[in-house]
Amino acid sequence: MVLENLFKPVPGARPKAACEIRPEGVVAARSGKKPGERVVAFAPLPEGAIAPGLKVPNLADARAVGTALKAALGEIEPRTKEVTLVVPDAAARVLLLDFDELPAKRQEALPVVRFRLRKMVPFDVETAAVSYQAMAEKNGQMNVLVTVMPADVLEEYESAVRDAGYEPGAVLPSTLAAAATVSGGSPTLMVNRSGASVTTAVTQGDEMLLHRSMDLPAEPQAREEEMAQAVITALAWYEDTLSRLPATMYYAGPGGASAAAQARWVALVDPALKLVDLSQAEQASAMTSIPPGITAGVTGALAAP
């Protein structure tokens, strides 16, 4: 299942617990007793345990993933067995499409969306999980955020959660989940690095204006250069579209913003660029030691509507 409304979930519809499967491990969280508080746990994965992509297997070491899911979710002790599952961006495709019109009824709109996707993604659209959300209507066209995920890849992730004793009540790609951590109506540039991929995104209020994911090369120097190019491209889009540059870039990824600020790719972009963590550690009550920079997905998945 993929949530239809990503930015404004129906009150009470989204599970009160979430978990994200990342290359570093499984991050789990549930709402705490205080407003905005998150109880967070982390269980590490061995290197290479997951290989996110559009083909199975994504879970190269399914046993290790299952063990990590049980450990992380068991530690936060969700009140129910239903959780929001956050998957790597590389396991799905997120697109921003324009439609002249789209039927108001979901059962009538989905075939229209699937038809547009047929030549845009390299897998079977008819069996894939498809979710959409109308963003805004501009110049006579409706801007629609579409998420599509291969059926067998989705089943692989959902099965891992079920085998661990929980039920995936909703599924969200990492950056879409993390976007909910940003409040306010000002444009926001986000960079979400996970394993061998990076996603750049721009949001404004309840709209996703830009979402681009790309794979990174294995060679360290080439990877830093590709990271820089991805961010430079996003900054150029931001300036061209919004007629200004952002004062701050929100970052999610291993090490958090403090580590990223020392990375070569930042120096290649702009060493003076201000980086801020996409999820704030002080909002979470960690039950285990949590590596910095990797909680944005679960905290965003728990964001109140």
C-alpha cells in the first residue's frame, strides 16, 4: 500500500510507528508522550545487506534485514503491529507530471496515470503500485506527484516487515517521507544521500516542486563529483524557477550535516553553503545509539497532519 496524500495525511490514517530500511541498518520510531517527541531505535546491517533498485532482490541478506527489523521495532514497542514502511528512493520512481485534467474519482484517475507511465519507467506499470497526489493547477494544467514501485520489489520489502511480525500499513520512499519534517511555506532544498544514491528535492508548503534521484559511482572521487553535480543542478533549477538561491540546504545522510559540511562535494558546490540536518536530534528520545543523519524518514513519516 502507498499513501495517496503524502503531505496532508488524513488524521488518524497513518500508523503511529514507522521503520526505514537503509544500507546502514533499520531505523524505527514511534510517537512519544510529548508533542513532537519521537522514541527512536536503530539496528545495524552488515555492508551489502541491501541493494536498492527496481529489480529483485533488493534484500541481498534477507535474514539480516529481518533480524534488524525485529530488533529495532521490538525496542520501540509500537502500540499496534501496523507501521509505516520507508523504503530507499532507488526502489521506486517519483515523478512530477502535468495533466490537462484528471478524473476526480481515484478509480477513474489511476488508469489515466498508469497510461502516462507506460513509457516512463522500465518495469510493468499495470502490476506496479501507483500512488498520486495533485499538487496545484497552473497555466491550465494540473501538477501531479506520482510514485510508482515495481510489484515484486514492493512485495519483497513488505514481506520482510510481515516476517518480522508487523504489518506495513503504508509505504513511502525515503525523501517523500522526510519532506514532512520541513514546516512552513518557504521553498526548501533537500539533499538525501543513501548508500549509492542521492536525491535532491525542492518543496514549498504542500507542494513538491522538484524530485530527482540518481545513482552514484563506486569510485570515491567520482562519487563526490557526481554528488556535487547533482546539487549544482538542483541549485540551478532553484534559481531559474524561484529567481533566487536558497540560504540553507537541508541534508539527510550518514554523518549528518556536520560530516557533510567537511565532504569534498560541498567544497565543489560552495564551501560557504549552510547545511542543516533534515531531522533534528533533539526531537527524538533515542533508546539506542543512533548514527547521525538517518532519522529524517521515520520522523517525517510520523509528522502530524
